[in-house]
Amino acid sequence: PSLIRSQSQGFDRTKRLAQSGLALVLAALLVLTVVLSVTDQWLLPLLGASFTPEKLQLTHWLFLSMVWWLPLSGASACWRAVLNAHDQVALATAVYLASPVLTIGLLVAGAGTWGVWVLAIAQMLGVLVETVELAVAVKRLGYSLRPRWFGWTPEILAIRAQHLPMLAGTLIAAGCALVERSGLLLGRPRPHR
């Protein structure tokens, strides 16, 4: 909604908002990516307490190979919002097909050869294809792909106000599942629902 409203104030203002939004999202997700990459050696043994050392090592490498999708997905989400604001909803939605189509194709072609790595490869290629397709479409609309921070404008503050409660709810839900799962891995019985 903020991006659509900013269009009435001129294309330059809309472009600045898109660049600031991209800068904010990428900064947050890059920090999260680094934190997860650095702490995985402590987190994964907690989550995979019943894993063998070999399975834990495989999980570690799969995790590190896939964690970089976070910033790419953030960029994709920002560019998808730009396309939606320009009524290009079909394109913004159609790019979601890249990951499942690549996953199916690579599973058929290489599951016997690459094993579980085929899923990691397919996911990363899918996210990369989605990001590139969205970047090309946004660039054609005249937007810069370069993130640039223009400060806490009223539009950015409005976006923050819209997304902080959603983020808090997501973190609480994910935290509850994590606590329940860690209890199960440690041999505690599942609570009855």
C-alpha cells in the first residue's frame, strides 16, 4: 500500500521508497544470514540432538549451502511489491513456479546421482531464477536495482508499523515450534492437544 500511495507523489519518490525498502530488507536479512551461518554449529546440534555425527555434518553443509537464499528472497519480495504496485501481478506470481519446476526436473534427472543435494541445488537455482526474473522486470519499469537508504521517511515508518506485528507473530510461532521440537528431540513427551 505504501508503494502504491507514493506513486501519487511522483515516480522519483516511488523509486526512492523502493530503494530504501530494499536496503532495509537486505540489511536485516544479511545480518540474519551471517548470524545463522556463525551460530549453526550450536543451533543444529540442539535441533538435531538425535542425529548421528554424519547426519549432523550433512545437515551443516546443506544449511550453509542454502542459507544465502534469505537475502535473495528479501530482494525478490521487494521487487514483487514493485511489480504488484504496477499491476503486473501475473508476472510477480508466475516466478514462484521456478523453484517447484526446477525441483521436479532435477529430482527426475539427478536424485540417484546427487542424493539429497538435488533438493538444495534445485532450491538455490529456483531462488536465483526468481530473483533474476524479478530484477529484470523491475529494471524495465525504470527502477534501480541498487539498494540505497534515504532515511526513515514516513512511508518507511508506515511499512515498519505494518510489518513489525507480523514479524513478532512469526517469531513467536516459530519459537513455539522450536521449543516443542527441542523437547521432543530431548526425549520429552509431546503435550496432548
